[in-house]
Amino acid sequence: MNKVGIAATGLTKFTKDDTSIESLMGLAVKPIFEKTNNLEQKDVEAVLTSTNANDKYLANIVSELCGISPKIAHSVESLCNSGTNCIVSAYAYIKSGLAKTALVIGAEKTDSPGLILEWDKSRGQYKHPIYWSSLFTSAHMRKYGTTLEDLAYVSAKNHRNALDNPYAYFERNFSLDEIMESKNLTENVRLLDCSMPCNGASAILLASEDVITKFTDTPIWITGIGQKALSAGFTKNDDLTSMASSVYSASNAYKMSDRRPTDVDVAELHDAFSICEIIELEDLGFVKKGEGADYVKQLFDMHDRKINPRGGLIGTGHPLGATGIAQTIEIFQQLQGTAGKRQINNSKVGLVHNMSAASTSSTVLILES
Amino acid sequence: MNKVGIAATGLTKFTKDDTSIESLMGLAVKPIFEKTNNLEQKDVEAVLTSTNANDKYLANIVSELCGISPKIAHSVESLCNSGTNCIVSAYAYIKSGLAKTALVIGAEKTDSPGLILEWDKSRGQYKHPIYWSSLFTSAHMRKYGTTLEDLAYVSAKNHRNALDNPYAYFERNFSLDEIMESKNLTENVRLLDCSMPCNGASAILLASEDVITKFTDTPIWITGIGQKALSAGFTKNDDLTSMASSVYSASNAYKMSDRRPTDVDVAELHDAFSICEIIELEDLGFVKKGEGADYVKQLFDMHDRKINPRGGLIGTGHPLGATGIAQTIEIFQQLQGTAGKRQINNSKVGLVHNMSAASTSSTVLILES
């Protein structure tokens, strides 16, 4: 069967400016048409929109805004990993032969209805994501001796990486001390351990192997996909030092692509909170369980950008429906060698990890040049 | 490549009872597990939910409710044809090899936010769908001499067909006179020309050819798919006696399945309003342009159930996100020979037509036994 690749990408700067969802989406699509030789509106056969916004018929509205009349158009929602769900749907449409190309567009606003887990009565009053991150933090501290300083290293590293990302929400460095002293939201989660809700949009053009060279000489291929929706509430994740759906997704993505963690040159991990990156480094096989915090410190000290080179969710901001797509754009640029100041030399294999609601569901993608 | 088929289906009665979206979805899934030999929760690899409701993370919530931990889980929204968009996504996931099985679940409530085209400022105060149906009606009357009585025949036929559908919202016959005398909502759209918003849910289990016989001896195959999203507003449909996106979708679905309109034994057409069925009969090639109304009269007089045997949207009710899936269930049952009193003899080839917002987008599916 035809391979599926990424041909072009577009981003808006992540801000708190008030712009409508459909305008944000249009702004993310604009650079794709500007930068892509030979791409015409009639070439786009599917438009899939990713958002938690309550707007209806958004894929059609944005298509009309962009002058596109696709065959396939609809919105996809799965909280914070809506973006990669959308990319995987586009992959499926192309791989199945129903479309030759697909435009995937994610956007979110600061006041997204997906930010609070209103639907989960089993969480009582603790519906804000800071509470599940606090539970993961406590568990990891108890089992592996992780410290508040370890968490601060994640935030400091990702904020520093974001300084070279012109689309990032944050535009200044934060020292370890500043992070340690930022406001306590729970006993072990500080303000600067959190990703920031913001406005932003991201877009990706995918195409099948037999047409992609019309649009680019350097396509990036999606070679591995792993997904798992374990539950909606906390009912299925027995061990809070690990994210079971992410372990499962990574294992399947590695298997599909015939790659191992040691093959990965660059990775975007879903650092909704500092503790997430530490656990994910372990769960995705980059280090052994309990060694995530030391590895982050090492990356920080070495100025190594391998993990979350664009600044992660913590440094770049987290417009929910745009995040998974923005993560994928970073890996695309790294593998194409177009990541500018953020470029990691000789990146051939990249990984995207995107998850929702305490990792009750996850997506892992493997990309290759 | 593997064929994709429908293995099992489930429905709730369409009512105005107040039941939550997730409960409705669970109730539609229940009969699938009850009726399907060998089906276990672990067999379900994808759960896609179809709705216009604003609930987030619904595919995960319903999965947990049903004891399923799929790989793929998300919601799909495209107003009134969310249901068939969801089915086509499931098809793509299976055809692409990402899943062996997929459960597609649609549900809606009477007060769905998808009922009014709030987003379309180009319609001024005329945002309710009755206004676009009135424009189509006027245009068809002018060009083809269609009468108010012709419209009443559509409603009378579909209400009569619905009498043999235990899941239909309406449970009584309506005479031509009653329909003619029902309240005028516009100069040419009466209350009984309209489909009724209601609560309801529908679910379908799809599976790939190599595993489907584990679940059923009589799978129904999806052999043709056509989709088109022409626009969001009225900007692209030049001729209001025709639905351009439906013409395009039908043409592609016939081509993919290598079938012609004369091959179709039974069809579900999206009769959101009486005029829709007349135009769709013409646009999908069952009769020539201008002959739709006479054909409906003929079906009525002959008690022929070929078009909208379950009673269409007008007789069955229209819970938006559930409709396209419920239409597909009817064709599944007709082709399996399990449609009871509604059964059309020797049905081998069936068609589903589902559309959104004045046919600005459409889906056509061809199913075969």
C-alpha cells in the first residue's frame, strides 16, 4: 500500500489575542498554500478540523474560508489529543484510498470548554487537570524519590527551548529559582510546572506517496502509529507512576515502524505538567523507570534539545486542539532540517507523544525522513 | 485489500424522553453485544461517536460505560451527516489496516445545538433550516410545477412506512388532508413537511473481511462511498432545484461500487423536509429531473417501500448525529432480510443518502449483501 507522508505545515503564534476559531484555522492554512509549489485548492480532498470548541460545521466553514471543496470534511474531538486523532484519521483516509491528500487543522482558544474535566463526576470537586498531575507527582515522588527541583528542571529546560521558537506563547527565560518559587497550586504542582492554555492554530497537509512529490521534494513519512483509549476516568490506570495508555501506544508505534526508542533522534512529549515529561521519558523507553528526572537534568546541563525542542507544552503554550498537530510540525521540521536555531543535527527518526486527561488516552506517532 | 462490512447494529426508540447522550449511546450498543455471538469488549478496536452535543471526550466516556478500551476513540461532527462521516471514518480505519473492527455510535437530543445554523451570518435572520427548504421548494415549484399536494405525498408515504418501524418517533398515520392542513411555517413548508428533532441513538459494528465471520454469517458490505463538502453557506449551489453535493457524492459512490441507480433495490434518502426526497430521487438518478413528485405518488399508491422504508426522517424523527447511522441500519436489515414487516423482497443492493445544511455537504453509501 501507498505510504502516507507530510508535505507541508503551518502555524500561528500562540497568544492570548482574541481571534475566532475559524480565523485562527485560516491563518494556519495560509502559509501552507504560500509555501507549497503546485498546491491548489482543488488538490485538497479532505479537511479535518481538531478542536474542543463548541462550534458546529467547522470543517465546512474553514474549507469555504480557504476556498476548498473537499470530499471529506468533519471535526474530530478527543480533548487534548484531538490533534493526533485528526492526523491518524487523515492517514487512514489516505491509506484506505478514499483520499489522495488531507488537510488537518487544529485550533483552540484560551477559554476552551475542554480545559476542565466537567464530565468526570468520579473526581468530585477535583476536576481541574492540576489535581491528576498532583496525584502522578505524589506517586512518582514516593516510589522514585523525585523532588520538586527535578520538576523545575523540566520547566526550565522547556522554557529555555521555547526561546528559539518564534511561535511560542512564552518569550522569556525562567530560572530554576523562579520556577521553584512560583505559586503553589497544589502541594506539589506550581504555576510554572503547568502548560498554559492559549489561543493558537496549526495545520498539516498529508498526501499519499504517489502524489506527494508534486508538493515537496522532502516529504516526511508517518511510519508508526499507536493509540489507546484506556478509560475516561481514573479507573484503569492502576499505577500512577506510569501512564498505561502511553506505554501501550508507544509499544504499538515502535512495532509498526520497526523502530526502538534508541532509534529516536528527536521527540515531542506531552508535558501538560512537569511530572508528565519525566514519566513519559520512562514509559516510552528512553530511560528506565525512575531515571527520567536525572535524564532531564542531563539534557538541561548539556543544552541538549532532543526532548521537546520547540519548548513543549510548558514553553510553547497548550491550545488543546492545536497541540498534537503543532508537536508533529516540530518533528516534521527537525526531520526536514528546517528547524532553524532549534535544529538537531542528523535527525532521521522522530516521535510524537500526545495524550488526554491524565493519559486516559494516548497517541504515539513515529515519523521518518 | 480487505473488504469492510457491517456485522451488527443497535437502535434506541426515537422519543422526546429525557435521557443523557452517553446513556442513549450505551443503550444503542447494548443490543449489539446481546445479539452478536462471540463478540467481546476486547474485540472492539475503535469507538467513534457521532453527535452535535457539546459533551467532550464522549467516545472515551461511552467506551468506559460499555467496558471497552479501544485503540482509537474520538467524536466526529459534521451537523446532520455526522453519522455517515463516522461510518466512513470507521471504514477508512479498517481498510487502512489500523483496526480490524470499529463501533460507530450516534446520538442526539431534541435540543441539539446543531439544529439552528447559528454560524451562518450570510442567512441573516433565516437561520432555521425551514428557510432553506422553503427556497428549494419555491425553486422546484417554479421550474417543474411541483405542488403543495406533491409535498404532502412524501410526508404521507413516509409516515405510513414508519408505522411498521418500532423505533420511529411517530406512531400514527397522517392523511394527505391532515398534512395539507398542518400549520404553515413558511408559505410552502408545513409542520408535517418537516422532520422532527428528537432523542435517539444508533450504533453499528463494522469489521474487516478477515474477521467479520466471527461475528455474523451474513455481513453486509460497504462497496461504494461518495462524499462532498461543497461549502458551508449557500454560496456554491447555483441551482436550487438540485443538490450539487449529493449529485457529486452519488456519482462517486456509484463509480466506486460499479453500480447504477437501476441496480438499487432499496434506498434511504435524507428527507429533512418533503421537498428533499423529491429532489434527491432526481439527483441520485432514480428518475429524471422533474419526475420526482410523480414517482413518490406512484410509490404511495402502490404501497411500495423502496424509498425510505423505515419512514425516513419525516416519519422516524431526526436525532441529528444518530440519523445517518439509523439510515444505514435500515439498509443493513433490508439486505440481510431481517426488516420484518418493512422487508422488501430480494434486496441485494441498497443506498444511503445523508446530508447537512441545505445539502452543502453529502454522503452516499452503497451497501451490498
